[in-house]
Amino acid sequence: MNTQELIDPARALVAGDKGLLAVDESNPTCNKRFARVGIPQTEEARRAYRELIVTTPGLGECISGAILYDETIRQHKKDGASFVKAIADAGIIPGIKVDTGAKDMAGHPGEKITEGLDGLRDRLAEYSQMGARFAKWRAVIAVGNGLPSRGCIEANAQALARYAALCQEAGLVPVVEPEVLMNGEHTLERCCEVTEKVLRTVFHQLYLQRVTLEGI
């Protein structure tokens, strides 16, 4: 692993006043949106819709990186050029969502665990060959009566750290996203308390898994 090859794109992703574009909407979610307005729920319709996004004139002036979905990173424009090439040509860094979603956590009612570690090393190698330079993994932490539990925080932090280590092994910058949900009846102070606890746990796990933090 070349540390500088991770640091450079990591800094480019957060440089200036640009932001990341999440084009990682799953096929089922995209199909639901299409169904509401009478658009056919087909791969071609999704491809055409995504082409409109990635070919938006001047997109690179506002966007530093684009997070793609598994189907999207494999798709092409009508002229045959890949979406990855179209994004890169616009000066945007291509990325990929690699988690498989937040699922109910066994033994922890009301809490979620993000899955997707199985086979991740091979998937990351493939995405890297396709041109992806960073990846995203999102954990979801709910705040409520007795929530979050220590077990939920620890399990999600460990998964995030393992994902990050595998990303760096593959030469991809890991976007580590432990999202503490703000909605609920809890106070702002409680949200702050939970966020601090989650971040401390995540960074501890990143350190234990020997994730490079110099480019954060």
C-alpha cells in the first residue's frame, strides 16, 4: 500500500468548496421512484437516468467525487464510454458504495448492523480495476430509550474498521460513515453525547485495525 496514493485523493475529495455526489441509489429504490411517475422499471431506464446525471454540464465545478452503485459502475453512456470514464473526464473522482445495507441486529431490538464484509476483498479488487478510487460504508446508530447499546456501537465500529482496512489494502480511500440518527424525542445534548461516544469507538477500532489516518 502506497500511503501517499491514499492521501492525495482523500484530500482532493474534501478540497475547496466542492462536495460528494451520492449516485449510489439501489435498484429497488430507483424502481420505486420510477413507478410513482410511470417510468418503466428497467435497467435501460435506470441507465438513461444515470447518464443524465453523470453528463451534467459543469458537474465537475461543484462535485469532487461521485459515489456509484454496483450496477451503475458497470454501465455506459449511449456512445459506449463507461460512466467511470465520463466522471473522471469531468475531473470527478469515481467512488463506490460497498456495504449491503443496514439490517436488524440480532438480539438488539430497534438497532441495525451494516452488512457486506463477506467477499469484500474480492469486490474491492474488482472495483479498483474498474477505476474506483474511493468507497463508502454507512453505519446507522439510533438514539432512543436505552439506545444505542454498547454492543451495537462496538459491532458497527468494528465493521467500519474492517471495511476501511480492506479498502486501503486495495488502494481505495475509505469513506467511514457512522451516522447517528438525529430524528427522535431525544435532546440535542443527548445526540451530542452519543455522537462523541460513537466517534471515539470508531477511531479506536480504526487504530486497532491499523488503518492509515494521516490523510483524514
